[in-house]
Amino acid sequence: MAQTKNRYSKPKFLATFGALILLLSGISHVFGLSTLKHISAGQAAHTSAAPAGEPQVAIADTDTTQQADLAVAYSTEPEAEPEPEAEPEPEADLHTESPCADTGFVSAKVWSYPDCFPDSNSVQLQAARLNGVAPMNSRSEVLNSAGRHQLSNISSSPYYVMDDLTHSMPYLVPKAQLLLNTIGINFVDSLHSKGMALHLPIVTSVLRTNDDIRRLQHGNSNSVTNSCHCYGTTIDITYNRFMPVEGKTPTRYDETLKKVLAEVLYDLRADGRCYVKYERRQACFHLTVI
């Protein structure tokens, strides 16, 4: 009886039971790793076909003897919706009033072109008579006046571009030439400060003789006999075309460039340098030096 008691003593029973538990745990751990690898492979295949926007499981490549590392990546931001296509630029000027609020750049000064530039022909005519030369009949008279240094040739400048003139001549009184240079310089400086592509304003009409006026009236009912352009003080700058500093093709119908030019003219007008009229039919800013 004593031998039987020693053989099945409590310490030996506990030791045997503990060894059995360890053996079963080891077997379970081995089979558990194998199962985990099969699950990981299935999750990886499911992830590659998972739709966008749902949680995805990223599986790192491991050696067959190492445990696979699992990382769950969630997409927190929704996909951006495509921006709507911009409407095509107009083929011709519609001559509509602009509130200056249809592009990214919103002018804090010019809220309405007609309201901000209302100076009529009669107002500008008084300034033209005060600051300009007497009207001339022919182009030869203009050349003679330029020879006497009463007028300056403005056909070439780094600050603006002269359009192909058919009914006017590229001559201004020195005071008006200085104003035009200032407009060009301030325009480029304003574009640079705003981080925009540099452009130059385009001048479309300058000094007209009486012969030019008569020829112009045949095809333009808006031209007047007593024009401010006869005094060498008045300039038309188009707002539908701008010449890139680096390029030969004009940029057309750019509302932002138009607004920047309008702000430049607004400041000069506020400083008492010029009168400005917003011309819808002629698609230009019509201005006279003061």
C-alpha cells in the first residue's frame, strides 16, 4: 500500500498534469500560427478587390518562418469631386456691364466699371483743350508739331504695346506720354505683386487729325467731330486684349487682367491724373490726361 501511495502521490500527479497542459498549449500554438497565415492570405486577396472608401488590410511580406504583420489602413478623406468644366471664352465682346465678381480675383475698389469710370466726353474735352495742342487737319501737321517737340512719338515702349493704328497716329503731348508710361509700369507691377503672368496693356487709339475723324465717321457712327483725340491728350486702351511679356499672341477676354487694369486706372483717376470713361461699344477705357 505504501508503494502505491508513492506512485500516485499528489506532487507527481500535479507535475504530470502540468506537462500535459504545456504539451497541449504547444500543439495549439503551432496549429494557430498556420491558421493565421491562411487567414492573412485570404485578407490580402480580399483587400486587393475591396471597393474604394472601405477599410483595407495591408499585408507585409514575411518569411515563412516569421509571423505576418497586419496593419489596417482606413481612408479618412472622401474622393474629391471633379471640377466642372469652364464655359468657353466668348468669340466677341458682348459689351455687358461687369460686377467684377466672376473670377477668383475680386477687386476691392472697382465694383462697377460704368460707375467707377463715368467721365463723359464733355468732361474730358475740357481737360483736352487745357492740356493739349490745337487740332490739326492733316498728318503732315502732326509731324511738324512733333519736330517742334510739342508732341512725342509713342510708337515704341517697353511699358505698353501699340496696336495697328488705322485712324490715328502714335503721338501724345509729353504729359500724356508720361501718364501712359505710368499706366504700363503700374499694371505690370500690380500683376507681379499678385503673382500673375505679366502682360502689357494694348493702346488702340491716340491722336486723330480732322482728316482721320472724317474717314472714321464713314464707318463709325459713334465718333464725334469734336473729339478729345484731336488734342494729343487722350488714349484708348482695350480691355479685351493684353500682350504677354513673354509671347507674341495676345491674351483675349481675360476678366482678371481687365480688373487689374481697372484698379490701376482707378488709382490714377483718384490721384487726379486723368479722367476715365468705360466704353462698352468700343471695348476700351477712354482716358484723358489732366
